[in-house]
Amino acid sequence: MLSGELAELAGVTVRTLRHYHQIGVLPEPPRSAGGYRHYDVRHVVRLLRITRMTALGVPLAALPEVLDDPQATGRLLNELDRQAVAEIDRLTARRASIAALRRTGAPADLPPEASTWRSGPAAGTPADMARYEHDQLILAGLFLGPHSAAGFAALFGEAGGAPEASAALTARFYDLDADTPDAEIASLIDELVAQLEPVAARLAAVPALEPRAAALMDELSGQSLRPVQHRVLRRVQQQLAAAGSSPRT
């Protein structure tokens, strides 16, 4: 049979046949006087073995060794099974992440642990501050890594004070600008420190983050916030650190 017939029979393309010839896994028959390759049943069997192996995930580079060595095939199948288990675990985790995002309505680019605790900004949050909060969560997910679940639980678990009070403080922080009186700034710093102390204490139980985390978080704040907001945030962090319960970023 000709190459097109063989390819159709095995469910591959003629180009794939040529590639198999090039890498040496499928012997290339001599050409006829007319310049055509003619394949026989041995080529059919060999090609079917190749397609079966590749369907199992055997890499092409491993085919020359395993096609004619049962022991090598057994070892490779053990490795392929290990890889398949890891892939199943990865896909299962992906489905769980997708389910969490669909359930909460959170943006798909958030770490799944963050979406479990928070689906989006509070109502009335200015668009620039909503983006800042969103970017913070993405960075936190990167640096918390395997401790993301515990870290986000610490961040979004109930802190001291009623939710209304927390929302009011956040609104005051977002309203800060160059015209805000010094007395209001000082008062806000004190109230923010008092509110965040329980959060900082919970975060103390989470393994310390690498040094780049604090630098990148501060850079994000500097680029996203007004200068007075950035100064207030730094002052709050300094006071928490001085109290021995700073968030470990």
C-alpha cells in the first residue's frame, strides 16, 4: 500500500509518517521505480504499535527503546502512570478553583483562596481603590504560596469592631487627600492600628514571607495611592511593627 493508504488506515497523516521515518521509529521502505514507497503488513503493525504507545503518553524520543524492549516498556509505563496521577490531581485542583470562582462570582484572575473569602470590592468602593485592592490580593497570593488559605483566612477573618465601623474607616482612608487636616490623619492612623491589630496577630502565625513581598507591596501602594494615603499606610505598618504584631510582609 502507498503512504496515504497506510496513514488513513492508522489514523495519522502522511506528514506524521515522514516524521516517524526521520526519527527512526518506523522503517522506511525502498521506493519503487516510479518513486513511491510501498508498505506491507509489517509497517501496518509497527505503526499501530507506535500510535498506541503515543496515545498512552509515551514520548517519541522514548519509542526506539521501548518498542522492542518489554522491560523498558514496563518501567516507562510506571512513570507514565505516576505522571497521569499527578495530572489528575492538577486537573482536580483546577476544577475546584473554577467551582470556587463560579460560586463566589470572583474575578478569574484572583487566587482561588482569595475568592473563597472575598468575591469583590465593597459597594461604593472607588474604581481606583478597587483595582488597588485587587492587585494586592494577586500579590498576596503569589507570596503566601502554599500558605494562601491560612493567610487569606487571617486577612479576612473577623477583626475587632463591627463591619460598619470597618467600612467607615476604609471610606475615611479612601477620602484622604492633600487637604485632609493633620488631626484627622492622626486620628485615622490610631483607629486603623487598633482595627488591624487582631489581623496582624493572626498573620503572625503564618510563615514569614520573602523580603521581596514587602518591597513590592509598598511599590504597589506608592503607585496606586495618593501620597497622603501611602504615608498613612506606612505609618500604620510602622506602629504595628513597633507593637510586635506587624503583618509579615
